[in-house]
Amino acid sequence: MYWHTRHPGDLQALSSEAFADIAGILRPAEPTGPSADQTLTGLLSDFFAGLSEDDVAHLVHRLDVVFRSFQRNDLADQLDAFSDEVRKEAKA
């Protein structure tokens, strides 16, 4: 946009290799690995997979306390459904 407003008669310069090189340099880099969210999700998934049913119940209770202390009652309320699902899987 800058070039266009300053040099309206030389729009062909925008298609030059120099502009392509500059655009390539200024383009944000592509992420090279998993995002922090994906890494945390995988870490927690691995952690939960190695727990006994009693350990999961204890952790779910602790998470309920943590969620409520951060005023996230909506998430704490969902823990009951999660806990029920874990119990069903453990029995299967």
C-alpha cells in the first residue's frame, strides 16, 4: 500500500523480485513444532493415562478446587461429566 500511494505511476515495480524478497522476509515464520496448547494437552493426556481410578478421582477433586478458585465454575461443573466418563472407561 505504501508503494502504491507514493508511486501510483510505477505499479509494475510491485511485481519485481525485490518486492517478492522483501515480502518473504517480512512474512511471519511458520510454526516449526506443536503449539503450547497442543504440548500441554498432550502432557496432561499422558499424565491422566498413567493414573489409577482413585488417583483420577483425587485429581479431579483438586481441579475442581483450582477451577473454582479462578472463578471458572463452568469448567468445574464439567468435571463431573469427565469423572463419570473416566469411571466408565476404567470398568470397560
